[in-house]
Amino acid sequence: MKIVCSPLYESQIKVVLEEMAHENLKSAIDFKLYLDTVLMNAHTKFKKYKQSIYFEKETVKDVEFEGYTIPIFYDEVLDKYIILGVVKK
């Protein structure tokens, strides 16, 4: 099992964190650390997450975190979780 981030997620989270850092740097750092923990452990709760509202496939689930939705795709063949992006609710 492997967890990887898409280039889209990487660029979107960078924008989110930059906006947060302008208001409060410590808040942005704490947000990123906690988000990383949630995403690293998402595979343990993957079946409990709701099917994504952005994709029709059952292998894409939405992780909701502090006002953001993060769709994650599970590739069964490669046994890989792919973090697709981050969308503000």
C-alpha cells in the first residue's frame, strides 16, 4: 500500500497554505501537520468515507477536513491511494 499526491493536489494545497500563512503562520503549519496525519491514515478508514461528490466511481472517496474536501482514489491493481486535490467547501 502506497499513498501518493497528484500534482493538482500539490499545487492546490500550496495555495491554501500560503493564504493561511498570511493570516497566521502557526495555524498554517498546524493545519498541514494534522492534514498529513489524517491523509496518511485515510487507508484505514477508506471504506467508511462517503463516495465522492465530484466523481461517480466508488473507488473515489471524499475526506472532509476543517472546511475542505479532499478526494482520494484507490487503485486496487497497484494497491495505491492517490490524493487527487483539495476543494474548499
